[in-house]
Amino acid sequence: RNLISYPTEDPYVTVSSTPTQAKVNEPVKFDASPSHDMDGEPLKKYIWDFGDGSPKKTTKQPLTKHPYEKAGSYPVTVTVTDKHNQTADASINQRVVPPGSRNLISYPTEDPYVTVS
């Protein structure tokens, strides 16, 4: 009996966001459409973790939107599955600024003053 094994590679996955720096409650568009499986075909499932404690969202399309309720920097991860049930993921940091703020202003996420005793 001959067994032939075909190696499968993990899918290629990438994600971007628009705008890269959103205001509070502004829907952010996440786009993983350049992602594909090892054959260059579209992926079957996308699981989005928006990094803010909200439930993960599963889509069949590579696009989704998500608003953030608080300013901060959020680690967004998309995990994809292809027709071979191979998975891969990609992450970006989504910045969210308070309403009324101007773009390109830096908001420290940690207190810059540290006391050592």
C-alpha cells in the first residue's frame, strides 16, 4: 500500500486598519483581504479579536468593522482558516484617541514616572 502525503503550508495572512488612529466610538475598518491559502485561493473563515475584551467575531469575509469605547492602544488579531483547516494569524495595534483630539498626538499608555524604593 502506497501512502502519498502532500505537504500543506500555513495560509498567508495580513491585516490593516482604517483609520490607523481612530476616535472613540468611530468604527474602524479591518481588512485582511490580501490574505490567501497556499494555493492563492481565498480563505474560508476569519476570527477577529479586537483586543478590548469584546467577544471575538467570526466572519466568512476578510472585512469587518469595530468601534472602541475607550482611548488606548489595542492589540487586534485575526486568525484565518483555509480549505485544508490550516490556520494562521496576524496582529496589529489599533490606536484610539479621545474625541476632539487631533491626529498624530501621542498618548502615553503608562505613567512615565516610576518610583523605586
